[in-house]
Amino acid sequence: MDYRVLLKNSAEKELERLPVKTHDRIVECLLLLREDPRPAGARKLQGREGYRIRVGNYRILYLVDDSGRKVEVVSIAHRRDVYR
């Protein structure tokens, strides 16, 4: 059974502002999270809860709820801005 991928409103707005090519690559990664919420290359965040995936110079920060089978995307931003 697949996980549901949910985007916070702020993450959805960040995704809409991205260039088309980057947007499409990130959407592709988000769809892959449905099957495997912790794919190769995903890292556990230090100092706070969640995981991150690298997509070029952008990062996707997200939380995984295994009991509810949900992945909640918290932030999508350039690597220089995402951890602020």
C-alpha cells in the first residue's frame, strides 16, 4: 500500500514559484515518495524531526508518518535558504 504525499500550503507555494524544469524534477521525486518515503539519498535531519532529499540545488524537507502512511512535505527551497 502506498503512502499519501501531502504538501503544506507554504511548500505548495514554493513549488509553484520554481522554474518549470526544476518544478518537474521535484514533482517526479514527490511521486516517488509514495512508494518509498525513505529512498536512497534521503537523509535524516539533525536537530529536528524529518528527512531531506536533494534535487540538484534544491532540497525537499518532509515528515513521515508510518502509522498513517503519510508523507508531509514541509518545505521545498534552494539549498542556501531551506534550513533557515
